[in-house]
Amino acid sequence: MLIVLPPSEGKTAATRGQPMKPTQLSFPELTKARSQVLSALHTLCASDESLAAQILDLGPKQHDDIRRNALLKKAP
């Protein structure tokens, strides 16, 4: 399975609103896979920033993305 994520450059993070809920997205048959990817990404980024950078192939300028991913489940 290939998971394609959009680039994050130039995007402003939301400051208000409810966290994203996989059950509210289109194509409900993907809810389980989305939840698994979200959980794995959150766990990786919340536990070891340098390992996350290596696995996600992120450079030093992208370490803020790791921190944002660690907060993904609660972010608006």
C-alpha cells in the first residue's frame, strides 16, 4: 500500500476547531487504514524525533513537521 502525503511547505496550521476524525472523511471503507496510519505516525513522531526524521526522510528544516505530527490527534 502506498500512502501519499501532501507537502507541508507554506501551509498555516489551524488554530481552532475540532481534531480531524477519520470516521468523518469520504470513503468510509478507508477509516480503519487511516486510523492505523494516524496512530503509527503519532506514535513514531511522539516517541523519537531523530528516528521519525530518518524514517520519514525529513531534513533538519522539517523537524517542526515531526512535532506537529506528534500533536496530530489533538490538533484542530
